[in-house]
Amino acid sequence: MPKEIVNISEAKAQLSRLVEEARQGKTIIIGKAGKPAAKLVACDLSDEPRLPGALKGKIRIADDFDELPEDIGAALGMVDEP
């Protein structure tokens, strides 16, 4: 994690340099009023098409997934109090 925060005014003036640093793997934190506001990182776009089904067999949906627990339904005003 970077230690310094680049002020938004400086980031505007030095955007090309900061983008190049991000492309080289550095994470740039941009701050407003001394507090972190945004993170500038390299964009990792792949030219390979997405392959659907990559998680097939790795995700399980519980049999009671669609059942709303009574206490939650009551808290949301969807059912009478238990």
C-alpha cells in the first residue's frame, strides 16, 4: 500500500506521469483535503473472451434459499411478528 497521498490538484497537473506510474504497477492514492478519495491502478483488460461456466460445480445454492426467515421478514414488515 502506498504511503503518500497525492493531492487532487497535483494529480490534475501530473495525470500523465501518475498514469504511467500506475501502468508500471504502482498504486496511486489521490486525496481531497488530506483524506484518501480515489485509487489509481493499472487497468488489466484481457483480449481473451470470457468463458461462461468457469465456476460450474463450485457454487451451491441451499435448498431453502428462497425462504425468508420469520425474524427478517418481521423486521422488514413483510410478515407478522413471530
